[in-house]
Amino acid sequence: MNLFCVGISHHTAKVETRERYAAQQSEHDLRAESGCTEALMLATCNRVEVYGSAVVPVATEQIARWLARGVAGTLEDASAFYRYEGEECVRHLFRVAAGLDSMVIGETDILGQVKKAYANARESRSVGPLLHRLFQRAFRVAKQVRSRTEITRGAVSIGSVAVDLAVKIFGDLRDRKVLILGAGDTSERTARALSSRGVTDIRVSNRSFERAETLAALVRGRAVSFHEWALQCREIDIVISSTSADEPLLTPDILSPLIRERSDQPLFIIDIAVPRDVAPEVNEMEGVYLYDIDSLQSIAEQSLALRRQQIAAGEGIIAEHVSDFRAWFGRASNEPLPVGPRVLDEAALRTSEL
């Protein structure tokens, strides 16, 4: 049985490339088209990956084609895709679930995202015995890394790093007005981080007003109707956006008339959504400063220095579990788990037309 992972992440591609492949696809269709017996898609703000198993090897090109549905033209960013086989696939997933492969090392959001991807794949009946065992073990690994090390010290979510960026820009945030777009887990962590920094004017807008009200209540902020959120740009200092919109919510056409009413007061926008919520052209507007999720990389690297020793401890835990999983695979399948290096099927990808 061939076990593999094919993906693209913040390590190999910028946000404008990652967002092209972020749309959720049908794992059932992938199995039907590629011959995979099991398949699971993991899509977050920093990665899009497919974990699969098959009786015969499945080409990277097939997975890339499937991920790129709806992307026009030729797959020019072939080198951004990576592939892990066998034991290296196991190790990679364990590192992902434990937060060791994240932009913010030690982040806690990723485990919930992996669990959600697993639940979705189970619901679509795309997970069989091998991926079930693999992901259940990944959850155990993540729990042990978090409980036995101090890897989660410091800024451990994209939201908290976004707030750290706001502090670098403004210093004291207590008198600043902040609008949060979106009311999911990332937005909640962002709101809590803002509140811990003393921000009292937090406004939350979401397509579901009820969810906006719930999040606003957690931080003693106020909910704003999704039909009226843009009007807040007349007076706020910071917008932090993290929605699941397919198209940009904030464009120069929407923002231009509102900026004219700000009396030369700058507007800072931190877009941590993938696909992006804010059109890149907004950054060219006078008085507007736009940061996307890739802009947070340097801040995340600063917090990494505080946790380097903990990474080694986490890697040790992962190595033990990889060894245990290899032994289980051998007993279950009567064949060894392949020890495969990272593989890039670049030649095939460069010639594939979508």
C-alpha cells in the first residue's frame, strides 16, 4: 500500500500562489479519478495538502491537477509542490499536527484544523483503516508534544502574531479602534489577543450576525452588521480580516470614498485570510497600509527563537511515534513502510495543462 502526501505551503510558496489552490475539493472525486483507496484534504491559511493511500503509486501530477481545478492556464508553480512518501509522510503529518511545521511554531490552531479535515473526510467516507490509524496517532502526538514541552510559549497563533504586528505599528493599543472581519476560531483568538493588550473598542462583523454578537460579547466589543462593516473604515485605526470569502471583500473602489473622510488618518489593514480578503491594489492607496499573512513571517520567526530548544524535544516525541507507526504498518500489511525522501515530480507538473 502506497502512503503519500502532496501539498503546497508557506515554506514553498507565497500567499498569492497558495490561495489559488485553497478551494475545498471533493475527496470522493479524487479517489474516483486517481485510484486512491483513501484520501483526505487539509486546507489552512498556510497549506493545502492531500494525504492518500493507493495500491499503486499516484502521480503528483494527478493530485496537482485535482487541487488546481478552476485555476486557468498552465501549472507554472510546479516547484511549489512537495511530496512525501511512506515514513516521511507519517513524520510530516505528525510535525504538522504538533505545530512544528507552522509559520508560528507551536501554534495551537492547526490541531483543530487537522481534526476538522479528518472529520470531513470521514463523513465523505474517504478515510479508511490506514488514514484513520495515521490521523488518530497524529492527534496523540500533538497532545504529547504540547503537554511534555513548552513549545506553545509566546505568540502561538496567526491571530496573536497579527496583534503583535499592530503593537509594533502603534505601540500602545488601548486607545485604538479595531474592526475584526470574521467570527471563526482565528478571529476569536485575534479578539482575545487584542483584549489582553487593553483594546476596548473592538468591533466584529460576520455574515452571521449572531456569531458576530457572540464573539463581540466575549471581548466586550460590539457587533456590526455585515452590510455596514465597510462604513467603519471611516473612523477605525486597524482592520484585521479573516473570513472564508472566495473573492476580496475590500477593494479600492469600496475604500476610496471612505478614506477621503478620514482627515489624513492612516488605516492599517492586516489580512490573515487565504484566499485574501483584501485586494492587493489597496496597498497602493495613499494613507492605507496593507499587510497579508506572509508579512507576519518575520514576527513569527522572532518568537521562534524563544522555543528552539522545545522543538528538539518535540522532534524526539515524533520520532518515537513514527517508529511505532512503522512497526504497526509492518504487522498490518506484512510489508515495510517505505522510507522515502521528499520527492518533486516537477517535470510532469511543468508540462501538465489544466
